[in-house]
Amino acid sequence: MEVKKYSYFEGKIVPAESAKVSIQTHALQYGTAVFGGIRGYYNKDQDNIFIFRIHDHYTRLLNSTKIMQIQFDKNPQELVDITLQLVRESGYKENIYIRPYIYTSSLQLSPRFHDVKADIAIYILQLNDYMDTQSGLKTMVSSWRRIDDTSIPTFSKASGGYVNSALAKSEAVQNGCDEAIFLDSRGLVSEGSAENLFMVRDGKLITPSLASSILEGITRKSILEIAKNLNIEVVERDVSRSELYICDELFFSGTGVQVAWISEVDRRVVGTGKIGSITEMIQKLFFKIVTGEEKEYMKWLVSVY
């Protein structure tokens, strides 16, 4: 079956090439939008796509509109139904990435959120690994600080805030690394340019707390639950930069990156320089979960077909 390139735009499913906005669009000028990223995993044996935690993603997206004062009237279930219809009509039978974003669609000046018309657009891409999950990522601590919640709300995936991420990512790649690690305004470890961060020390899984200007990641929340089910002690706390250099294991999590281990920080080898046992255990289970191979976690999946 041939894939049809469709998007959801201005209240209906249309050919992707027809989903276009004016150069006067408010969100294009000011970054006044919020977005999400949702993955669907194709299980060849079952000939089905399983979408991972789609209800949670849309709940967070609508929470983002609330934080940013974007007026929007659909609920999570309505957005789930629209997305499932879009994927089905498109006919995908492969791994996919779904990008919904709610944006101020009015053609007007003045950077504000209140009293500005908003719409939602959703598009789909075929996507396997966004970053290498197997070889070990080289990272550096960015010279750019992670935006503070008092500047741009970090609990919201606000489009304009990702200028911060783009600066850090470009700096890292231009310096020969795969990804950046942010420090927060206090100088403590926050997250990657678009990923949450986990560290292993002395058998404990440690991750920066929500107070570290991080995004409250859906994959992060999943890994915390997975680790507890594996009887791994989990600690959410402040993390110092120096700890990154002496930890036993380090990995990123996120919808795009999935679970990807880190081999190097600031030219210092992490642990043995190979994927650690706890990281490997969590990564293998995660990929089984998202493809519908673990009955215990089927509550996190919605099947397309």
C-alpha cells in the first residue's frame, strides 16, 4: 500500500503540500506556538503501528497551551481520534513520527498570546533513529545555559524557546560532538538540547529534578517507572557538572532520541566507554515495550489498525 502524504490543517485532512501558512502568520513571526512529538512503532509480525503514550502527549500539549495562554478548544481524546484517522488515511506501515503543533494563526502584529486566534496542524514523517542509539554519543557541556522557567516556561514545549536548543546543538556539532548538555541558571546539570538526561552511579539511576529547568518528558516518566519495575533505585535530585565525568553510565531519553547511551562528555570517557548494564537493560526493554512485545506495558500503546 502506497503512503499518501496527508496532514491535518485548518480543521481537515488535506494533502501535505496544501498545508501552508502565510508569511504574516503570528506564530511564524514570534514563535508563539507549542508543539509535541509522538512516535509510532511498526510491528511487522502484527502488521500494526503502536503509538506510544499518545494520550499523555496530547495532555501535555494542552497543558502547554494553558501555560502560554493559547486559546484552544479541543480535548486530548479529540486530538487522539484526529491523529489515528490521519495515520490510517495516510496508510503508513513503518516507524513514524507525528508532529502536532498549536500555533497563533492570526495575521497580525504584536507579540502576545491572549486574544489571538489559534489553530492546530499535524504532520507525519517516516522516522527510525533520530540519533545513534547503539554506538555511544559524544557530548559537551554547552556554553549556553538552559532557559529558566522564569524566562520561558520550561514545562511548556514552546516553539520560541527552542532557539535556546538550536544554539546549543549547533555549538556541539560544530565542535565535533553529537549533542549538547545544558546547565541551568544555577550551574547545575539540566538536560540535552532536546532530551532528558539519566546518570548511573553506584547502581542508582539518577536524573535531574523538575526544578532543574527540564521538560517533563513523557519518555523520562516512562523510564522512571520501568526502572522501579526492574528494582533499580531511582533518585531525582540536583546533579553537578563534575558528576558527569565520574559517573558509571549516562544516557539521553526522549521521543526523538528514544534511549541513547553517552560515551563521552567534554572529552572524558564515561565509565568503561561501553554501554553500561543498567542502560542496556532499560534500552532493550524500552524497545520491546514500544513495539508491543511486553503485555505489562500495553497500557501505554494505542494501535492504529
